[in-house]
Amino acid sequence: MHVEQVVLLILAAAAAGWVDAVVGGGGLIQLPALMLLNPGQPVATALATNKIASIAGTSTAAVAYLRKAKPDVRVALPAAGLAVCCAAGGALCAAAISSELLKPVIMVVLLAVAAIVVLRPDLGRVPALVLRTRRRTAAAILIPGVPIAFYDGLIGPGTGTFLVLAFTTLLGVDFVNASANAKIINTGTNLGAVIVFAAQGHVLWALGLVMAVCNMAGALLGARMAISRGAGFVRAVLLCVVGGLVLKLGYEQFA
């Protein structure tokens, strides 16, 4: 790769780390950059290298949120444990299932996410009064830890956004606290996928580690901005990321 390509990938990694730390969706930036700037590589190699950079950023953001936002570790840690296994399963299936079949479904889900956030302007701005029943708590562990984690190992972009909305609706937390929980789960999903991709020999380690450092820097800045600026800032970024994901998937589907 030329120096210019590496520099652009470094910048993309930093931007992806920032977006991921705030609300998730950094794969919208980082994965397309890897595929466009290094077009000769297999798709699995791009996915694997993306995960190496992403796990550095999500773990950095998780630590930053743990210090300031106080995520619900009683829910997040069990979900993260499940997420490691389920994301690994998704990564194993990545070569067998065509992502083209899933894109229309993902677009519909993302549009539903955008509609919920727009039509419910108070969602995630302040904590809501939600009765923490055993069934609701179990759902807050299983939904992020199983289907969302499997999706992250299989395809990836939008995982953090799905996690934020899941915690906001199921637990009644605000967007900042939901992002804090999401980063812990996302670290688990990235770890599960990395284990599988690394075992299969798909990772470009030198490039991935350089991008990881930049992703960490962007993630640290993003987490601090989300904590300091509050739920309204996260909500605005969430809508921008969802809109970008829908446009990207729509272009790939219909162009």
C-alpha cells in the first residue's frame, strides 16, 4: 500500500473511533475505507482488520465510560460474555451467508430505529421510570448478547446503534448511559470476531495495529464529548449515523 492510502486509513480509523464511542456505527466509516483503499484484499481480511482496530477503540471507550457514566455492569457484563460466543458464531458464518440477503432487512430495521427516535423526542434524553422486572432484565442481557452480537460477527455496521436503542427502550436509561453499556457489549462482540478471524489468518496485523492506535484516540475523545455534552448530543449523532447507514445500504442495494 502507498503512504497516502495508509494515511487515509489512519484518519478513517480515528473518525470511526469517535463515532463508535458516541453512539456506535464506526464501521460505516472504517470498513468501507479498508475495502476501497485496499481493493485487492478478500472481504474477510477487511472485516478482520476492521475488528482489530475496532476492539481497541471500543475497549478504550468502555473504560472511559466506566469512570464517568457508571454503566449497569450487572446487565452489561453477562451480555458481553454471551456476545463473545455469539459474535464468534457470526464470524464463522460470515463466509457462508450472503450479506446481500440481509441488507434489505437491516435497512427496514434502521428506518424503524430512526422513526422511533424522531417520533419520541424524549426517548433517551433523561432516564425513564421503568420497572426492572426479571423478564425485562433478562431481555436486556439476551437481546444484545445473542442476536445483536451474532449480527456484529456476521456483518457489523450499525451494531453500536442497535445496542444503544436496545438499552434505552428496555432499561429506560438515557443515551449516555446506553452508550456506556453498549461499549462493554461491543468490546465482547469485537473480541469474539477477532478470535475467529485471527485463527483463520485473515488479519493484516501491522495495518490493524496502527489503525487501532488511532481508533483508540478517536474513541477517547468521543467518549469524553458524549459524557460532557449529554444525551441531546448523542441523540443528534445517532440520527446522523442511522441516516448514513440507510443511505449506504440503499446505495449498495439499488445502485
